[in-house]
Amino acid sequence: MEWWESIVLGLVQGLTEFLPVSSSGHLMISRDLLGVDPEGFLDFTVTVHFATVLSTIVVFRHAIWDLVKGVLKFRYNDQTDYFLKLCVSMVPVAVVGFFFKDKVEGLFGDGLHVVACCLLVTAALLCFSDIFTRKVHISNTSRNGISWWQAFVVGLGQACAVAPGLSRSGTTIATGLICGVRRESMAQFSFLMVLVPIIGEQALSLLETSVSGGAAATAHLGPVQLVLGFVSAFVSGLLACRLMVSLVKKARLSWFALYCAVVAILIFVLS
């Protein structure tokens, strides 16, 4: 991977991580278009995902700090309730990460047809959630705007979204809206629930690399490419995160559904 390719791929990750169009799918499409060697690419993917997690922390720093202060009071308040529901949402993706990691990694090498199929699923979810929320009046009286079962179902959506082409933000937001979570509540919850899983994935990746001596996983990636990709993803992620929070609260998700469907069709036609 050339240095400029890492910058381009970082930009792709940062701009698509928070938009409901699948960052992993777009990374695979961009990788193939640029002709980047897939060897060690999963480590690059984890690195740029970690960069967008940091951009999420920056954007939601006040909400995160409020949660930390509330939880440290060691009593069941709104912040503790919200934190525990975030933990519940992380259970499904943790199960997938611990028991099905090899199968998930295999999906990243199955070619663009898998990405295209998952993009069509993303499009269907976004379109259905848009139609559903327009036709059904949502009146959610749960504490913090989301119930325990809704948090778990949204977590199931996140666990399914490990497949390339199935948008994590799109799947979790659409799942939450279909379950009856209001838009303004779902935007923040969707972005905060990914923090611990991605940080944990990064930590495990670094541990595995250090144990193996770093020779196998990053044979085709140098520190320059990783750093440039990280910075590029972080900066573009800051912009995209702020944009998506605003879009989830007001815009129609069906426009993103149309985009995902067009990209999927182009993949089937051209590949």
C-alpha cells in the first residue's frame, strides 16, 4: 500500500463510518479499485475504525463525561441506566467477536459480490425504517428514550453489521427506529454503543501482533501507512459524525437507501 492510498482509504473510512452506507463495504470497494494487496488489510481496517472511534469521543465528549460522572456516583440514576443499556447492546457483538471472529474475517476476502448483497440489505432496512416511522406514531416512554429490550435488539443489529456492506450505523439506527426508539434518542445511542467493541478489537489486534512478532499480519503495511490512514480517518470522521447526527434527526434515510442500491447494482454489473 502506497502512502497516498492509505490517505484515500482513511478518508473513505471517516466519511462513510457514520453515514448509513457501510464503511467496511466502501473500504473493500476502494481497496479493489486502487489495487491494494488484501494481505494485512484487516489490520488497516481496525486502525482506521479506531480513528473514527476517537472522533466519536471528541464529538460526544460532553455526553460521555456526563455519563462517567453519573456512573461514578454509584447509584441508579439516568446516567447509570443509560450506561447499562449501552452494555446490554454490546453483548451480541461481543459474542460474535469471541466465537465467530475467523468467519467474520473470511467475509472480508469473499469479494465484492458479498458487499453488494449486504448493501442491498442495508438499502431495504433504511427504506423500511423510513416508511415505518412516517406511518406509525412513535410514543416511547422508556427511561432515556430506549428500553432494555430495544437496546438488546439494536445490539443484535450491530452484531449482524460486522459483514462488509451491511452498514453498522444504518443497521442500528434502522433497527432502533423500527423497534420504536425516537430519532433524537437513536442518533446518540447508535454512535456511543460502538466505542467499547471497536476499542476492544483494536486492543486484541495489537496484542496478537505483539505476540506474533508483528511479522505476519502487517507484512505489507508499514507504520507510515497506518499513521496516515489513522489521521485521515480521524479528521474526516469528525466532519461526518456531526453531519450524521443532524441527518438522523431530520433527513429521510431513503436517500441513503437509494445510494446503497445503486452502488450494489453497479458492483453486480461491472464485476
